[in-house]
Amino acid sequence: MSTRPLCDLLFENMSEKQKIDFMNVDVEGMDLEVLESNNWEKYRPKVVIAEVFGNSIDELIEQPITLLMKHKGYRIFAKCYNSVFFEDSFA
């Protein structure tokens, strides 16, 4: 199966003025790769959900997806099983 960057898909399917309030990324173990392929300056959802594995807070904050999202200016505000909700800290 071929893959394409998230930013390309968003560019092709969104108008220039359109904003994203909520994005749920669920791509069977490729969440990190998908999130890394976004243009976070252009496409910046208010809330992003991604699958992050870890039972404790300590495990959760050290996961690559959590570190990426923190670097992009997002913070964890909720967790439901393996789904972690990231909130744009600049919004």
C-alpha cells in the first residue's frame, strides 16, 4: 500500500480558509509517522487524538508521539485507554 504525507491530503481536501477543530489519527500503529508528516504551521487542529501506549503518566510522557506533540506546542489533557487527547497550547 502506498502512503502519502498528511499535509498533502489536507492540502488537496481543504479550502485555504478552512480550520480543523478536531483530528482523530487512528492508522494502526503508524500514528507517529502520520503526525510527523503534517505541516503544523499550516494545519493546526485545536484537538488531536492519537493512540499512545503506556499505563502510567511517566510512561506516557516519554513516548515518541507525546514528545512530538509537545515539541509542536500541544499538551495532554485527557486519556481514554490508549487514546490520548492533545490540546493546542497556543489556541
